[in-house]
Amino acid sequence: MSKTVASGADAFVEPRKETRPDFKELKSIEKERREILLRAELPFWRILMFWSGTCLKEIATDSLVWTTLIIYVGIRIYANIVDYVPDSVELLQKTNVGILGGFLSFFLVLFVNQTNGRFLEMYGFSKACSGRIQDVAGL
């Protein structure tokens, strides 16, 4: 009897197990998807108030968001308590923060325009696919 020894790279790779959801899981997923679909007809302010199916849950439970907010609130409280201007703030007054802000605004506008262009292109592709499907269905 000969044993087969796996190579170094294959030794650490676990076999991929495909697990398919059972019927109950599929029903619950489909029920949730249909509820989200029905929400699309609601007014905008009501859509924003839902917890599931939105990014609100992810934002509210993200530790980075809360850490940043706590640091900001701490700095603001410290700035209101202290009566003198720290040396670090006086150094910042001599820098050209306005120029950096201009560059940041320029790059943000450029990025948003490119993102919007890609979105519109992909939207056009999806509408074209929809049209082709309608054409095939109409045959």
C-alpha cells in the first residue's frame, strides 16, 4: 500500500464543502427579499427608517464609526474646556490648509464623476439586457 503525500501548497487547503440552503432557509430568504421589494413603493423618509435591508444596521454596529465619533466628541469637549490655544493649533494656522482642501475637493469631484459615469454605463447595459430579454420573450 502506497500513501499519497500532498504537496506543500495542497496540504493547507481544506476541501471545499458546498452547502446548499434547505427549503426553509430559501423560503425565509425569499420572504425577506419580497418585503424589501414592496418597500420600494414607500415614501423616501419611510424607507430610511427600516433597519433590515439597509446599510443602517452595518453603520450602527461598526466599531470604526463609533471610535471615530468618540474621538471627535472627546476633542470637541477638550477644546471647549481648555482656555488657552495649544501650540499645535498655532502651527496649523501657518500651514496652507486651504490649498489641501482645494486638492481634496478636486479629487473627490473627479472620483464622483467617474463613479457616476461607470454607474450610468452599467445601467445602460442592464437596460439593454432587459430589452433583449423582452425581444426573446416576444418571439
